[in-house]
Amino acid sequence: MNRFFKKNLVLMIVTGGTLIVVIVLIYLVVIRHGEMTRYLAETQQLIKDIQALNKQKPSPAAENLLKIKKDTQGYQIMLSELQQRFGFPFSEALDKFTRELGVETVDFEKRFREYWKENNKGGITGDQVFRMFRASLDTSDEQWNKAILEFTYEARKRTLENIDANNVEEILMEALGVPRDMSGSVVKCTTFMNNFRDILLKYIKERRVNISSDATSFSFNLTGLPEVNQMPAIVKNWNIIGDLVRRIADSKVGDLTSFSKGDINGRREGDYIFYRFTVGLYGKLDAIRQFQRTLYDAYQQNRVYVVRYIQLEKSGDGVKRLLDDEKVTGKSGITTGQNIGIQGRRRDPLRGTQQTTAPVEAKPDAGAGEKDIPFYQCKGYGQPIIGANTRCNAVFEIEYVAYVGNELN
């Protein structure tokens, strides 16, 4: 054996080295196989976790990203529509204007805003920029004039201001987000205020609403000249006042006893400005309630009012008046809804307890022409007889909310 090893020493060394290498390689293969098996198990677990997450909420896949982007665009459109509720009474008129031109309002506004930002520079007025924009459009004069007429017709429904060829472009620019600065003319602004005041006083008078002498100026100084930098705010306030006065007059209150405004520039919070007004009224409670309802419903015309405070003070005692009438005439002062059914209560003489008698349907007076109908069908039945026509003094503190985030300067 020793002789064999001696003769084949080199072979034995090579064979031994090879064996060692093989053993090492086998060890490494086993270790690597174990690691691969562990990695495979972890991968399978990750796949299960991902599948579970996909079942719980939308995964950030390409399809879902497209849906998210589409939803975001939809929310932006909804937000824009909601913002239109805050101080854009001419938005419907603008829609009719653009429809007549054959374009979407959004596209028209975008194009105008881009043109305005590029060309509204020093040495040129807003009116001139608007006319330049008009010239850049591919529309005929006939089509443009027809669209202007549509805008004018619809805009007149939203304001008491007289809209004609002299101011329709200014109002159209206002609908597009440009504040009305009266072309920087103090005389033009003064004329605007005095004319608007006359229109409001005439409107009030036609609806038989009295107005105190202190309220006829609507808390503006009409004898002095306005400041140029305040003219956009002045026009804005007069437009709000015009809407308030129309709602007051249409509510058929008896008197407008006082009217005052807050800071002409309002109170700004973020992209919104709050304009404050205090209104004093006198009239029937139903009319005052009607005025309050019109304020709450104003959002339907893209105006938002917030009633911050209401003070009511009745001018008489309705119950006392009815009792006094009964003492004088010997008859009840109740004139509506009388002859109602009565469910009487009488005392049982044996038990000393009260029992309810059967309802008795009272008949209306023969002369009333309603003797053959049930009491609950009589005219005036169910209507309040105390408080409904009570005359009250009322004070409203109101804020008008306007969105100015997209206003052009």
C-alpha cells in the first residue's frame, strides 16, 4: 500500500485536492439552495400580501392612476361650479353668450385669461385689452352682436342696473373676472352711483315700501368724489346693495328704516371676501320672514348671504288686541279659522274625574256660504291668528360672500 502511494503520490495529491474542492462546492450548493428556498418562500409571501392589499383598496396600477386623475379633474370642475355660487350672478348670462359664439364657457374663459395676462400691461386700459381680444377672435360682427344681446337679456334678470351699449362690455368683463374700475374715471363712477341710487329709490317706491331719509343714500357719501383705487369696491358694493334692496322690496315689508354698510373693501379670508351690511325693517312678520327666506335662496342666483344676527321687536300685543276687541264688541276678535271643532272636557259628578266628550263639529255661520262643508275645509282654518300679521321692527346683520381667487388684475 505504501509502495502504491509512493509511486502515485502526485495522483493522490490531485485526487485529495479534488475531493476537498468537491466537498466545499457541495457545501456551497447546499447553503445556496437553502437561501434560494428561503427567498422563494418570502417572495410567495409578498405576493400573498400584495394580493391582500389589492383586495382592500385600489392598487396604484396604471389603470387606477388614470381613474384617480379623472376623478381629480371631475372634482376640480365641481369645485369651479361651486365657487361660481359665490358672487358670480352673471355666470348664466356668460353661458348664453359663449353658447351663441359656439364655444364652451370654460374654453372661452381660459383663452381670455391667457390673453389678458399677456397683454394687460402699463399704458393700456382694460377696455382696450378687451377690444383687442375681441379683434383676435374668429367671429363675425353679426355673431358677436347677437351674443351680446343674449348676454344683455339674461344679465338684466340679475341686476337693477340699466344695462345698455354703454356698459354691457364692462359687465361682460366683470363676468369674466375683471373688476369694474369705471375706466379710471371719477366722473363716470359718480354718475354710476347717483343713477343706481335713483333706480333703487324708484323700485322701492313702485312696490310701496317707505324708506327713511337716513337710508336713501345707502350709507354712501354721494356729494364727494370717489378715490380711483376704491372704484372697483364701490361698484361691487352698489351691486350687492341693489340685490338686497330688490329682495327687501319684493318681500313687501312696510318700511326700510335704516341701511348701513361695513368696510367697503370687506373682510378677506383666503380667496373669499365678506361684505357686511346692516338693514333695519318694519312690517308684518310674514314679510320679514319672506325677506329672510329670499336671502337663504339667493344661492340659486349665484349670490350667497350669511345672516349673522337678527333682532325682532313687535310693535303691539296681538293677544291683548283680540281680548280688547271681544270686550268692546262682545264677540271674539278672531276672524279667521273660527267655528272649529271642539273636543270638550267635563267633570264626572260621581267619580270627580274629567271625561272627554265626543268631538263636536261646529258649523260655520249660515251667511258665510260654508255651512255644508266640514270646519277643517273652511277658509282660513289652520292659519295662525296671533303673530302672523304682527308688525315688527327687525334688524338684520348680513354678510355677502364673494369668491375672488380667480379675479384678474
